[in-house]
Amino acid sequence: QVQLVESGGGLVQAGASLRLSCTGAPGRAFESYALGWFRQAPGKEREFLAVVTWNGGWTTVADSVKGRFTISRDNDKNTAYLQMDSLQPEDTAVYYCAAPKSPYSGLLTEVSDYAYWGQGIQVTVSS
């Protein structure tokens, strides 16, 4: 079972950047799973942001954040990243990383495709 922990959130001003990290527990086959990032704002559904394949070879980023958000991973460190630039108040949400039900999957974008979730981390962008 994949275990994930997010870090790097916080309060920033509009226009700033943040890099979120998602670290997998050692020995839990983190390197075999695609890794997705999602967010959920109050009163809204959880929203797909980006996904990277197990080996980091392919990525997909949602149109809503394309050009501002970048996903990557370093399997030697059991960590995936979400680089967020030009943050705006509408980016305020709880951000989650997740792994899908099966290893070696493709670029999955639906919440229902993911079985293993981190606890979430707050990102707040002030105007």
C-alpha cells in the first residue's frame, strides 16, 4: 500500500511561487506508481491538476493551470513535486497527492482512478 505525505504549503501573496512535495514511505513501491496532484476548495469538488507516470517520462497538466503548474518526480528521493508559479487567490485550496489503484498505469485524471491519498496540505494565496 502506498503511503503519501504532502509538504510545502502555506500562505503566500498573489504572484508568488510554491513548490509542493509528496513523499512516499520507504519500501512501499512509490517508484512503481503514477502520481497525481489534486486540489479542493471550500464548497467545490476535488479538481485534477497534474499527473506524472511512474518513471517520470510523461506528464499531463490540467488546462486550468497549464503554463503555471509543473509536475515532476525524483524516485531516488521517493518524492514528487508540484511547482506552482504566478499563484492567484483562486488557487487557494487544500492540495492532495495521490497514487492510482494499480502500478505502472498511464496518465489518469479522474479522482475515482486513485486509491491512495495523502492527508492534504493547505495553500492560501492572499490578494
